[in-house]
Amino acid sequence: MNSPLKSIICMALIASGAHAAGAQAQSINFADVMPGTYRVEPGHSQVVFSLLHFGISNYSGMFAGASGTLQLDPGNLGASKLEVSVAVSSISTTVPVLTEELKGHDWFDVADFPVATFVSTSVVPTGKNSAKIAGNLTLHGVTKPVVLNAQLIGASVNPLSKAYSLGFEVTGTIKRGDFGISAYLPAVGDEVRLRIAGAFEAKK
């Protein structure tokens, strides 16, 4: 087979596989998932936050390196439990000077409050592959109730790690002033939108 034709066929196969994988991710339900205890896979877990910047544009940053566990019971989702922590010093933005400022006393004060944690108090299914997760978020030394919306993205054996893995997209909104992070309010927005990519591996 000549090289150009072989390349075209390979590209078609890759595209077909990607389409199939996307279709699988969209149709997967909690009933398809293996129950058990999972741990956060930090390399593919991200906490992205976004807020209004001086009324001009939305600005985003990210936390990484999360840790924690998910006890998942797909047959009785209400019995599931989630506990996640993230090092606040992992914060990053597109402006290095701003990143360092956000670590300081006027903002997250990572020296005194190095870790943010979320501990679930209830999990309520809202669909075959979605749920509302209520829990307590501790940030900047303050604990407040928060409700997150979780969508199951996919579940399968990771071809690289060989571990059975789950992925979720989680969204929610908090007010930073409620947690004592009040610098530049109200010029810089109080409402902070969260979009979390949560990756989990089954514990062996």
C-alpha cells in the first residue's frame, strides 16, 4: 500500500475511534461503573476558577495536585462519599507576578492556610450520569457549605496506567468574600465560578 493512502486510512481509523470514545463518554451511566474506593489521580485533575476582572473580562486561574478519595456506590449513590484536598500554593495564572501575589497575605495566604479541602455531606442523583454533591469547603481557614454539580464523563481501564479509572466534570459557584478573601472587592468579582476536572483511579 502506498504511503499517502496508508496515512489516509490511519487518520480515518483514528477519527473513527475518537468518535466512538466520545459517544461512549456521553452515554455512560453510573450503572455501568464499578463500585469501590477510588483515589484522586492528580495528573489529570484540575480546579479552574474564573471571576470578573474590574468589570471588563472574566479571568481564570488553576489549582493542581489534588489528593483524596471517592467511595462510590453506583447502586446507592447516596451512600457515596468524597473527600478531596488541594495545595493552595499550586495556584497558577498566566501572569507570574499575579500568581505570587495571590499566594500572599492579602489573598489566599498560603503560609497560614496551605490546604483547601472539600468533604461531602450528601450525594443526590439528578440523572443517570449526574449528581448534586453537597459538602463543606474549607478555604482560607473558613468552612462553608457548598453544592457542586457532577457529570460522569467516562469510565474504563486507562491504557497507560492499566488502572480502572473514572472521570467527572464538576461545576459550582462560591463567593470569595464568604471565605475572608476580600481584596479589591467589589472591583474584582466576588462570585467565583469553579470548573473541576476530576480523575480517579480504583484503589488496589
